[in-house]
Amino acid sequence: MKPALCAVIVLTALSLLPTLLVDIPAMADYLNHLARMYVLADAGTANANPYYEISFALYPNLAMDLIVPQLARFLEVERATRFFLFASQLLIVAGAIALEWTIKRRHEMAGFAALLALPSTPFSFGFMNFEFGLGVALFGIASWIACEHRKWQVRLAIHALFVCALFVAHLFALGVYGLVLGLYELRRMFVGRFEAARAAATITMLAGPVLVPMLILYATGGAIGSAGNEWGFAWKPLWFALSLNGYNLSLSAGSMAALLVLLGYLAITRRLELSGTGKWIAAGFAIAFIAIPFKLIGVRMTDIRMIPAALLILPAFLKFRPAKPPGSLAAIIVCALIVMNAGYAAYVWLSYRSDYAEMKASFELLQPYSFVLVADSKEASSTLFTDVPMRRAPTLAVHYARAFVSSLYTIAGAEPVEVRPDLAHLDVSIATESYTPPSLATLRALANGENVEAPRYLRHWTRDFQYLYLVGPHTENALPGLLDELARYRRFTLYAIRKQ
């Protein structure tokens, strides 16, 4: 076995080990996904949550919603969800290697690039369906290229299977798949003599299977995402620098700088060269990253997701000419970056084990079927720091206390779990609001009768909710006379809301 492949196997084992060592990975959205899996698995049983309804439709974001509840028939929901994450991580690494092997007939660097991508911001935030779908997309791209000399019927059938799987798994993963195949074929069309008939046939073959699920979606009342686009062009350079690690800003920026310097040096010394097709695909990714908004049809970080996608796909189109000492030094640098980023992610995950255990213990203090509000002890904001994974932990009360929890995602067109119609006034209106926990300052202002801008579900929070989870550092005298402290922990405080 070649040294590079041996190194990838060892590094993969080390990178995936934390998934096996913790009960709940410390990823922000993972907690919300886990809570939703509990609602789906408990539906129709004695443990069913009465405040939520299950409404499946042809949403292009259903990978784990279809897979995990089936696994939960044989495993505990927590283990089944973690198994889904583990399988997604394996798909990412194996898919990147499979794509490179298809093009080069050997493995050079794709495995290392995939391991660099695992702690990236989109994955470390817990975008589970996207990670799973992107892993499937890598195999789909490899299959398309591998079958380019097969009969068109065979190629169309395989392409249609991947389109259907990706459409159900995650729409953005399907978009990455379509972008790469489109650029790959576009490059082939314009190399040599252009053949209109062949180009038309290729376009029809690529687009045809996508139209079928789209038509079915609209015919059955399905939806794609939700309203709300947010642009942020000025932030794109910063997001690029901070994309390699979702837990540590300095480590992410330093890793990206080291990687760019290394790639630049190898390119200047002609040790590394991007193929003609690779240049087309790289240009396509760059344009997509610049053109796509930060939030598209209600989906966050859509532009940032292009970065790990490019990191997984472009190595297959790189020509590497190793030489000593640059070749050995490059391998050492990349391995060091992988170990540092994976190691820091593992440190964060392990540090949260006691916090999540305390959160589960706090659910015993809740009255069953209660209404739970989640807020932040400081001014809420989107951040990459390590406090983010705690914000969604209270959503697990939907299972452990069968409670209604304000921060559980129930987005039409994205999740098959919806708030009961008579509780619509407590649901987040995604068109004008977000699921970001409100700050204590906002709750205090509303309780004092001040006219402040706040989500609809908070307007009468002292009346509508019975408990408050204040996530973050403890605040002395948060709302004296209104909140009774029930439990205080390192990362959160639980209060009972006193009824006037």
C-alpha cells in the first residue's frame, strides 16, 4: 500500500474517532436535527409530542428524515443520528478519492483535501443533509465521468438515479453536482470542433432527469426552501478566510493562509498544475461563490458551501509532480493542518460532553408538556466561536419532556415537522424572523412594556411560556420578580417564568 493512502487511512480514523467517542457531536444544527429525529421517531407512539405534526412532502432536504427514523427501529435515535453523521463523513472522504481515482487512476491528494474539509464551517455547523448529499454527489460525478464512453442509455439511467437521490437528499448538493457536470461537458463541447447535435443531446440528458422531480414536486404541493434571501458581498473575503474551521477563527484563517501559500509555491515551481477542465470548474466555483447570496431561499451559508465543495472536487483535476524536499514538505504541512483542525474539533466535541449531560438532567425539572423559551444571556449574534453548539441543545426537550420549544426548526419546504395550527402564533415566521435565540435584553424590554422590534412569538412571552433556558454565561438578577432560577450550569441557566 502506498504511503499516501496509508496516511489517509490513519488520518481518517483519527478524524472520525470523535464521532464514535461522544453521544452528541458539538455542532449547532446537529442538536436541532436530533430533536427533529426524536419527534419523527416518537410519532404515533405513547411518547409522541402533541405540539407538532408530521407533514411529509417532496422536499429536497430529506436525507436524514427518511433514513434515521428507519435506523431508529433498530438503534436508539441518538445512535442512529450519529451513525448517519459517520456515514456522511465516510462518504465525503471515499467520494473524493473515488472521483480522483476515476480521472487519474490513482490517489494523490483527494483524501487529504477531504480531511481538510471535514472541520470546515458548513460541516462543523451541522448541515447534515448537505454533507450527506455532497458525499453522494462526489460518487455521482465520478460515475458520469467513468461512463462517458458507455451507451447513452446506461449513462442516462445512472445519472437519473443520482439526480433523484440528490434531489431528495439536498437541493444544494444537487446544484453542485449539476454545476460540475455542466462545466465538465461545456469544456468538452468547446475543445475541438463544436457539434450542435451532440451538445443538444448532452444538455437534454443532463437536464431531463431534473425536470421530472421538479414537476412531481409542484404537482404534489411540495416546496423548495422558504422566503428570504440575504446578500453580503463585503463579507465574502472574510468567509473565505474563515471557512476551514467552524470552531476557531485564528486556526481557520491561519490554515487557509498556509494552504494558499503552499499551493502558490507548488504552482510557481510547476509542481502543481490544474488541468484545462479543472480550470473551467475552478472558475465556475469562483463565480458561484461570488454570485450566490449568503442566504438563499431560507438556506444559510449557501455561498460558503461552495468552498468545501471545491476543496473536495478540484484535487481530482490537479496534476501533482512531487519532488524532494518540496514534495515531502508539502505532505508534512498538509498532514499538520489536518491534525490541528481535526484535533481542535475533537477537543470542542469532548469538552461539551458534560454540558450536554447537564442539559439532559435539566429536562427532569420541567413539567411534561410545558412551553419552553430559549434565549441568549448576551446580545445574540451569529458567530463561529465555540459557544454556538449550546444554543440548540434545549430543543431536545421536545423528546425528554415532550415540550414545545421555541427554537425547534419547523420550516415549511425544509422540514417535515410543523407546529400544530392552533399554536401558529408561537411559530417562527421565517419570512420576517429567524431562529436565532433572542437576547436577554430583548426579553427584558418586552417584559417592561417597551416598544421594541421583536419576533411575533415573543410578544407575550411571559404569558405563553412556562420555562426559560438562558444559554451562555450566568447573569445575576436576570429578571428579578419574574424568573425563578431552577438550575445553574456552566453554559446555561434554567428558569421558571413566574405567572403574574
